[in-house]
Amino acid sequence: MIDMHVHLEFADYTFDWIDKFVDRAVAMNIDTLCLVEHTHQFKDFASMYTDIVKYSDFQYNWYYKKKLRDLTEYTDFIDEVRKRKYPIKLLFGLEVCYFEGMEKLIDEKIHSYNFDHIIGSVHWLDGFGFDLNRKAWENVDVDNAYRRHFEIMEKLIESELFDAVGHPDSIKIFGYTPSYDLIPTYNKIAGLMKKHGICAEQNGGVHMKHNEIELGLAPEFLKAVKENGVKIITASDAHRPEDVGRNIAELVKTI
Ligand SMILES: [Zn+2]
Ligand SMILES: [Zn+2]
């Protein structure tokens, strides 16, 4: 089984830390594991986040509480890890926060190193970090948030910068649903994924954090993705070793 979206964050880059992820992958029958880092962890991408920190005190604190690193700190470490032997296929990549108009910077940075896998994710809607806390949704127009989310995703797909779309419907994370029918949107997005040759993640991250939310894509979205012949990859979205491979067996059954 494959887990294509696992975050290394919250630790220093050491071989011991990698071993913890690999050991858990082996225990969970994962034979291909892709470790990724968020772009918001690196100074190299800081210019993408200027509107984010202005949006609210909460987001300002969220962004700056992290220890921002140089991307080379990560890539130098990958170079060292790639020299070692592991019992599974170990890949390295980035989960890029996609922002419209930032394609040039993203293109330059993701091609500054030989990454195995680049995930493009919509996390921000015109400054609003929709997956960070429920309270931030209180004054948000839900229909507009959904429209913007999928408009931004269209641009993400059309940019052809990414191998996969991360958690394509994580906008549902706090249970807010739009008043309009999403099926035409699902069909449009799935068609674009096929046209531009990008994979769709079947990602268990939202369900792992909020188990009242369905596991993976909405059934109608998954149906559209399958009908369009889009390649689907399974992803736990683990942020710590003990969550590697979580829900993957169940997600595999759906694809
Ligand atoms: Zn994400
Ligand atoms: Zn992630």
C-alpha cells in the first residue's frame, strides 16, 4: 500500500526521526512512503504568505510561531537520507500551498531540487486559512468560500506544476456545506485533473482530525474522479510517526 502524504515537521532533521516513520510504515504494510514538508515552513516561500499574516492575529501567530527554515536545510538532509537503505520505497517532496499568481516562484523553488513528488493544495482563500480553526468561519460566506476554493483549484491544476492535488475537498473540514449542488463542480475539477494529468489524493487527514467528517473524498467527487479516469493515490496526511498509514487500508478499498 502507498502513503503519499506524510509530514516530517515538528522535529529536527535526523536519521532517527526518519526511522520512526519508516518503522511505522512497515508495521502498517506501507511499501511506498512519501515524506513531505509544507512550504509555509521555509523562508524561501515567505513572500507567498504576506496576505496570510495580515488576515488575522490568529494567522499571524500561526505563521510566526514556527521555526522558519531554509529549503536547503531540508534538501541537504534528503541527500543524506537517500544514501541510506530502507526496507520500503522512500520518497521526498513538498506540499505546496497554492496561491494564484505565485506560479513563477513555486516553479523556481520546486525545480531547485530533485524532489520525487510535489503536492499542490488549496489551503488559503484570499487570505483566509479555512482549515485552521472553526471560529474563523463565523463571518464567512460559505457559498463564496466553496466557489473560491474550487476556482483556485482550477488554477492549481491548470498550472501543471504539481503531481497531485492534496485533499481536494478538505474545505468540508468543519462541516460547513454550500447551499448549491457541488456535482457540476466535481465533474469540472475531475475533467481538468484528467486533462492536465494530475493525480487526485484520496486523503484521510480531515477524517483523522475530525472523525465526524467522511473519510476521503465525498462519494460524488470520488465517482467523478473515477469516471474521468483520474489516477487516485492514497494519503494519510500524518503529521507524526504514529499516524503513518492510518486509514490507508480503508482508503485503498475505495479506489
Ligand atoms: Zn494540506
Ligand atoms: Zn498535508
